[in-house]
Amino acid sequence: MSGTTSGVIFSQSGNDTNMSIFRGKSLNFNIIWGGSTPIDISGYQASLQIRDASGGVMLDLSTSNGGIAIDGPSGKLILQATPLATSQISKAGYYELEMTTSSDEIYRVISGSVSPVDEVVS
């Protein structure tokens, strides 16, 4: 996996990739599945959810709701959320990004904990 980020900081912890998200700021980051050897993900669907410890959804991005776009041949997932959407991430939780193939195979791309970073300028 490789990519670029805005509005989020990633840190590695074992098998997890943890995120710090800047609340109330635009979120825009890309992930290239396969890193330097991209995997063609044409025809795939993608979904990312951030949930709090009790399972409540704080953010829901997907190819269905327009929060995730896919550039299939380059293996690129483009994730975006508005400042209003990121302001809903009010407490620590966890996230998972998964992709579903056209033959309904489901793959976990990335997951880990989420920590909100409060705004200084609002």
C-alpha cells in the first residue's frame, strides 16, 4: 500500500495502520493497492467505516455514496470527506476499508484505530 494524504496522519502498529483524523477539516487521501506494483481493481466496490467502541458509525465512505472513487487500472482508491463529516468523529474508535470484487469476494485493504484531533481554528 502507498498513497498521499490530507487531513489524516497514518502510523503503523503491528498489523494495524492507525489514523489520526483532523476533525472539521477536509479529508482527502489516496491508497494504491499493491504499492509499487498496483493491482487492477476495475469493477471493484469499496467501503470504509469508522466506528466508536460501542459500534456506532461515525463516518461511512463508499463507492456507492461517492465518498470513495476508484481508478481501477492504477489500483488507486481516492477517499474524501467534508469538514462536516469529519466533525462527527468525536471519539476514539476503529476503522476498516474493504473492497468487494465483481464475483463478491471481499478483501480487507487496511484497518486500525482512529483518534480524533480537535480543531484549533474553527
